[in-house]
Amino acid sequence: FEMKVKYLLPTIALILCLLVSLSSCIIIPLRKRYSIDPEKVASVEIYDIRNKNKYNSDGKFFAETETPVCSVEKVADFLSDLSNITFTDSIIIVIAAIDPSFNYGDWVVRINYSDGIYSLISNAGYSQTFDANGEQIDSNHYGCESAEWNELISKYVPGDIFAEKETDSET
């Protein structure tokens, strides 16, 4: 009997792996909301990176980008509005799964904390957190609906800049 169990468990595991890989994949949806304490935030910057290389994850191209900054009075409002957006990620379990793309999207929000740490949050499924020395300490693949993200951004970027950028990207 022990001999049968010894071979039975690995055989079952192998059959399950084959079924999953041949039939499709397992997708586990995850959801997240950014609840950030306004007291810990020094400033919020919004980057329009439509004409930049959005797949570059080192963040150096942000230095060349026009940056509307939320006024100090609006930071709490912005963080409150941000906390109302549900970001999602999916864990895909497949034996030969490829690495997800690293894409910031068209608008990136940089949240600068009082202690020097900063986070880059985007809707396209790539966000990062850096320490005060600019070293990455965290990243994730949570994204949200583009329409919901654009609505948030349009509330805090001057209307003429947002409209101009929208017009530019459509041509």
C-alpha cells in the first residue's frame, strides 16, 4: 500500500499540472485601494508621459517631463479621490507564464512622502516605491480603468493642459 501512495501523489500532481497547462490557466484577481495618510505626504506631482518611453522603469525620464503639482490645499482631496479608485491585479498560474509588462500608462502620479520616500502610481499596471536615495524598495502590477484614472487626473491638472495633451495624443 505504501508503494502505491508513494507513486500516486506525484502522479496526481503531474496530471493536475498538465490539465492546467493544456486547458488554460488559473487567474486569481486581487484588488487594492491606496489609502494614504495626507499628514505623511509632502507633495503630489502629476506627470504626463504620453510622448515618453513608458516601458522604462528607472524613472529617469520623469525629470524631463512637465509636472503639474497639486497645491498643498488639494493634496488631501487628491488622496481621498485616489482612495476611491479600485486597482486590480491578476495572479496568473501557468507553468510557462511570461513576465507581465512594465507599463506606466499616460499619466503617472508621484507621491512624495515627508520622510523622502516616494511612490509612482499609474493606471496601466505598474507602480513603484523608492527610498530617499532613489533605490526601488517595492513594485506592483495593480492597474485601474483608464476612464476613471483620467477623470481623477483631469480634476487636478489645469483644464487647458489636460485638454491640450488629450488633443495632442489623438493626432
